[in-house]
Amino acid sequence: MTTEQEIQGAIVVFPDTIEYASPELNHATELISWQMCKFVDYIETLDPELERHEAITLAAAIFQGLPALFESNPELIAEIKIDGHRIRAKRK
């Protein structure tokens, strides 16, 4: 790992462990954060009277229910597995 890559990473402290967050993990975290914000924005378009924290809470409830939704849709699970395979195939 180069010095630049080490600088781009971060130390993450969990209650029971300390881990190194790689630049790839930091980038992925930025991506999901951005998409989650866009999803909350979308929820606010569905119910403009929601306050931001309420829309975030609703989004969290929706995320919590996603596995059950996926499990009831085998085609969606198959697509997720295909996408996962494509991502793994791009590893260096």
C-alpha cells in the first residue's frame, strides 16, 4: 500500500475492535451515503409534509424491510447475485 493510499484510509474504532478502513471502503461509504440522501429526498417528494428526520426514519424502516421483499422475488435475488459476480470479477 502506498503512503497516499494509507492517507486516504482511516482508522475505524468499533466497541470491540479497531480496523483500518481502506480507500475503497471510504469510497463505497460515500456512494451509499449519497444514494441514501437521494432516497430520502424522494420520500419527501411523496409526502412533502414530512420533516427531514421523519423521512430518514421512514427510509430506515424501508431498508429494514428490503430483505423480506427480496426473498419474495427470486428474479430480483438472481439479479443481485449476477451484479455481485460482476463486481467480484472486476477485482484486481
